[in-house]
Amino acid sequence: MSNLTLRQWRLVKERTINDMADACGVHPNTYALWEKNPESVKVKDALKVAEVLGVPVDEIFFNQAATKCS
């Protein structure tokens, strides 16, 4: 399942934006922004997102699809 975007990973894991925002300790608008612009996510936040989703950080943020919205 590599090359999925952050949004796609969230949907695969059956999480809502609000769930992810709560788990990451950010406002839902901030999390939604991360999905639209994953290149803007700070490393510490990317690590937290990966932990919450249970996916290696490089499969979410360091692939070609991660920088494209879908």
C-alpha cells in the first residue's frame, strides 16, 4: 500500500479528520491543511501522524504521491 497520500492513509485506517487532529494534538483545520500540503508538516508532527496511523513515516511523507492531492 505504498504511494498513498496522507488522506488516503487516513481513509484506509478509517479515521476522521477530527480523530486524527485529536490524536495529534492539533486543531482539525491544521490537520486538514497537512493533508492538502504534506510538505508543510514538521518532522515531529509527521512522526506523530505516522505513529497514530501505524504506518512508517516514509510511506506517508517521503514518496511521490504524498505531495499530490487526490
